Amino acid sequence: MFNKLETHILKLSCKDQVGIVAKISSILAEFNCNIVESKQFTDQKNGNFFIRQSFLLHNDEMLLNLKNNLEILAKKLNADFFLSEIERPMNTILLVSKFDHCLNDILFKVRNNALNLKIKAVVSNHKTAEEIANFSNIPFHYLPIKKSNKFDQERKLKEIINNNDVQLIVLARYMQVLSEEFTNKYTGKIINIHHSFLPSFKGAKPYHQAFDRGVKVIGATAHYVTKDLDEGPIIEQDTQEVNHEMMPNDLVLMGRDIEARVLYRAIKAHSERRVFLNDNRTIVFRGQSI
């Protein structure tokens, strides 16, 4: 019979102070929990402390009391605290426009259990992705965007999010700018893939911008979305060398592969609760499979 190695994830962040790790470990030991992975970091510049632990809880009946004790500690530390079952999938919606390479890659990774997500819907301002969604038996919502209906379509998007208890919104090459009200409402829950190595080449047609500058490296950036376009906290980046023989279309084709793998790694880190917001930066505790 297969025995689980890990059952729960604990996340905690606060101002650094003496004895945090010892206090957490003592509570887990009191409830006969075995810590499988523990990673921590203290930002020496602002004094913020971050810790993520995965552990095995042998007796599920003790979970409520364990959570209560950890919440009491978090309150004493004035900390943000999170506890979850490690196998619980994250409710997610995917927003996409015309380019579907990132969408296809995410759905493939979900089918093969490389991502622990429950895809609740695919939303698009084009009908290109409808066939893909139907093939995967995922509800498809067509929300075309015009200047005159943007507010109403965003309201419909919020309804989809609320009705499906969505925890993560992925912009899988969704080429519409979300409103400040929307991005503020879902801070830390929207991940975008930008097709350049930010902060270089923001905005439209970054590969063409890169070609015009004659760069020798192109890249992609996955980041949390904020009201400031393409300036949210960066989660994951990657690059690839290019040369003078490559035209803009060559860079676009090469870039799609980079975009897919960068977005995958960012989603995986987020869904495994490995990412912490730290002002306008992130703390990302790497896992063995990323």
C-alpha cells in the first residue's frame, strides 16, 4: 500500500524575530507531524521573514487543533499564515486571445498531472480556443472586447470567477489590459506571461522591438499582474540565444517555446504555494520538480 510522504503545506511570513522556526517546529512535533521539506528566507533589506514547510500529518482528526495552534502563533507573530492539503487542486481559469500555445501546454500538463490544477473555464475574446476547450471538456466563455463593452465583459468575468471559487487567473497570452479595479481585487492571483525578458521591451510586439535592437538573447517573463502594465512582481524568467540570421518571425516562433515553459514553471510554483510577495518582488522556494 502506498504511504503518503507529504499531506499538508504551511506558509508563513512576518517580520523577522528570534525563534520563529523553533516555535513552528515545536507545534508540528506536538501533533506528531513529520517535516519533509522546509525552506526559509530573511530579506536583510526590509527585515521580512518567509517560510514554507511541507509535512506529513499522521492523524487527520488532529488537523483542526493543529490549525488553531498555528493560527494563535501567527497572531502573536503578526504573520500572514496559510495551511492547505497538498493534494487539493487549485481552481483556475485560463484567459487567452488568438495564440493558443500556452493554453495547449497548460492543459497538457494538467492532463499528465504535472500541474495540480482544476481548470474551471477557458475565457477568450476570440473563438480560436473554443475547440481546444471543448476537446478538454472545459466550459468555454466567449467575451469579445470593445471599448464600449469592456466594463460589462469584466463584470461577466468576475461572475465566472465567483461562481467557480477561482483561486488563480492565468493570462495565457491574453492580449487585453485588465482594469485597475480588477487587478487590485485579485492581487497575487493573476499570472501573466509576457513575451520578453522584462523590464526590456514592454508593451506590444516585443520580438520586433528586440529584432530592431539587434539583441543576442530573447526571453519571456511570468509575473503577477498589477495596475501597472508589465511591471508586476516577477515569478519566473528564461532566455535563449539568437543571432543576426533570425528574422522577427523566427524570434516569435522560438519565443513561443520559451513562453510556455516559463509560464508552466510560474504556475507550478504558485500552485505549490512556493511563491511569496515581497513588496514588488517575489520569494520563490524551488521544488525538486521545477
